[in-house]
Amino acid sequence: MKYGFLIPAIILYSLHLAAQNDTILVGYSADDPGSSFLNELAIFSGDKYAVTQRTTTGYKAYIGGQDGQPVYARALDLVEGFQIHSSSWMFDDATRYVYIGNATKDNQSFFIAYSLDTALSEIRLIDTLALSGAEQLFFDIMKYNTGLSVWEGFGMVQLQGGGAMTGIHYIALDANFHFVKSRRLSGDYHPGPVLEFLWMEDVGRYFLSIFGGRNLLVDADQQWVKEHEDVRISYMLDNIQYTVALRMYNCFSAEGSSIYCYGKEFSDRPYNVSMVTLDVANDSVRLAEALPLNQPSLGMAFASQMRIDREGNFVVSGVNSLTAPQPNQLNVAKFSAELDQIWTFSFDSDKSFIIWDMEIDDHNDIVLVGQAWNIFGDGQPHGFLMKVFDNGTLVSYEEIPPAEMLQLYPNPTAGFFFIESELQPLSVRLRDMSGRQVFESSMFQAGLVRLPEGLPHGVYTAEISLENGKRVSRKIVVAGN
């Protein structure tokens, strides 16, 4: 019965695969001079990948296609008079993409929900939540509570400018993304980023995993109940006895007072990954069973992201070292439900990688985003988007440097459009779907491009040459002229 504790976990998860989108990783992006990388990832309908990107000039919404090429990129800074200070993808539906994040207006702090329509042309405010003083809220994960019909999450409270963390906050939004509940947790606990939370109906408690290794129990009214020290496991590896603490990541199922999670070590090498069963009862948390997954053959000293795919297999990604900006190796491994290794994948290059998020798409393929230092190129941190097939082979790898965060608007257009770019555009060529060039111009000011009269309606590719010698392609729809 070595793996017996895993069987109910996999069965329960499989029953809820259809509701996978009820858990949305949102993360956040904020101004960070000198950085440019892709943050949290959401996979939208039509195999589009949506992320937020921090750059040297702010942060942007970014949507990429299956091939990783940019479909849309837009700066996020102002919505109906609210100055945005952080922003997160949350959800998409038939007509809009939704964000949540921090903003200010008239020297007042707010947490806001706002949307970008799927035509990628209009940002609208949905709702606001007034905050006290200089507080900001950062929610890394939101879940849909079917019993209450709300999106809910627990997030970190932090002062603007990176001040001391002051607590943990709960928010709930209805199906239309209006705020319906906001509560600051009180109690004698150690605040920090919330890695994971899970509502346990049978015991009437929320289980929260905090970045520092501690765990919180919170009642049905979102009141703090008790804090517990980190969960520890012991094991032998290469004839060395390790006793280490685990951070809980993506607790994916609950049954009675048992929670099924996976976690990774902190404060000690080799940072192995473990599948664990936690028993939560009588306001206490104990480790029922754990199975370390790390193997020397994985080449994964630092596990980054862990997911369960659509067939109940376990996928883990990581790197073999954290020596940025020196080159390292990016690794992905897949295990069966019984935790037998199915395959490993390694990506070597002249880059140094940090993985910020990993998701499984509708085809059971693995998509990763993060930061890559282009050490022998421009030496700057770039965003990267990588896709790995379900069988462990590479599909695509795309770097997204700040210079390529470029947008055309309005799109669709009726006779003209603007080019918004961090680098000066020098020329633009338009090609139809057959590849035939139909227009070229280098005579434009302030990014304004005027199209020739009589250009047929349809989808075109705009090829823009930039001052650094690079050429960027974007799709544009001509709807009228």
C-alpha cells in the first residue's frame, strides 16, 4: 500500500476535471525597473495564452497564440480615471477578459475589477473596493465556490512601495465580478503570500498554506481559527537523512478531514517534491502520509511548478540550478497516478531560466512561462513561453523581449491605425493572407499609418521594422475604408 493514499486523490480530481477552470491562477504584475518577464499564465478559449508582463516601462496585457507569437499587447495603466498599480488575469468569458488589481484615484487606494473586451479595444471598470491608507492587496489564486456562487480568494496585504506585510485579506466576487464580501483576517498569525487555499465542507474550515511554511485554519465566516507550524517529512536520499519542511502547492481535493496536496521543500537542498495527505481535524493539521518524488535523474534541484494533467498524471517542472545570470537547464517530468516516472524533458541553451507558471491546456500539452536571461544576446531578461507535448517532446519556444511588446490600434480598423511601441517604428508593410504585399510606408508620424483607399476588407499581416533592426509581425483586420 505504498501509494494507497494517492488513489482517492486522483479519483476525486478526475471527477472534477470538467470544472478545472473554476480555479484560476492570477498572480500579479507591478512596476519593477530593469525587469521584463512573463508572469502568471491563463489558457483561454481558442488555445490563446494570456499573461501579464512586467517591463522597464510598466506592465502590459499579453495574449499569445498557439505558436507563442504575440496576438495582442497593451499597456495597462489607466481605467476610467483609476491609476493601475498592479494587475492580474482572472477569467475570460464570451465577451471580455477580466482583471483584478490595485489602483489609486484622488489619493485614495482601491482594489478594482475591470475588463478588456475580446475585440481588444475597450477597457471598462466593473467594480471598486476602497482600501485604507496605503494598503494594496495581492491575490495569487481565486476559486469558484459553487455552494455560495462566488469567486473567492485569500490574499496578502502589503503597503505601497513594498512596505511590511500587514495581514491577510478575503474577498468574494459574484458571477459578474462585482465585490460582494471583503474581510481582513484578525488573529495572532504570521502574514505572508497565500500559496493555496481549500474550502473543506465537511469540517467547515478553509485550509490556507502560507509562503513561510505555516498553515492557517479559517472558519466559514473567514475568521482566523488557528495557525500551525510547517509540515515536516523525513526521508533518505543518497545515504543522507533529510528532515525538511514542505510548502503546500495546489491542494486539489478534500475528502472528510483529509486534504490531498503536493508540496516542495524549503530551507534545505535538494528541494524535492512530495505528494502528501494532510489530516485536518479538531483545528489541527498533521501529515498522514508523504512520498518524495525527487530523483537524481530528473536534474531538478529546484522544483518550480506542479500540476495534475487531464489524465490524472503528475507533472513537475524546475531547473537544475539558480545561478542567474549563468546558463541553466529547464526540466519537466511526468509521473503516472501511481507515481511511476513516464518521461523527462530537458531544455538546454545559453539562457538562464526562472519558471513563473505552468498550465495544462485542453490538448493535455504543457505550457510554461517565465523569465530568461539572454546572456549572449542583449544581456537583458526576456519573457519566454514554452510548449511541451503530452509525450514529452518540445513543441515551441518563443522569447518575448520588451521591444516586441507592440500594439496596433484600433483593430479592426477603418482606414488608419496607430503603432504603439517602446522602440521607434521605421517602416510598415501589409501582406494579405496569400502573402502578397499590398502596402508599404515609412512616412508616418506619432505612429499613425494611413491605409490606401479601396483596400479590400479582410485579415492582413503588418510587418513593422523597428529602430533596433528587428522586424515584428502583427495581424490586423481591415473592416472598412
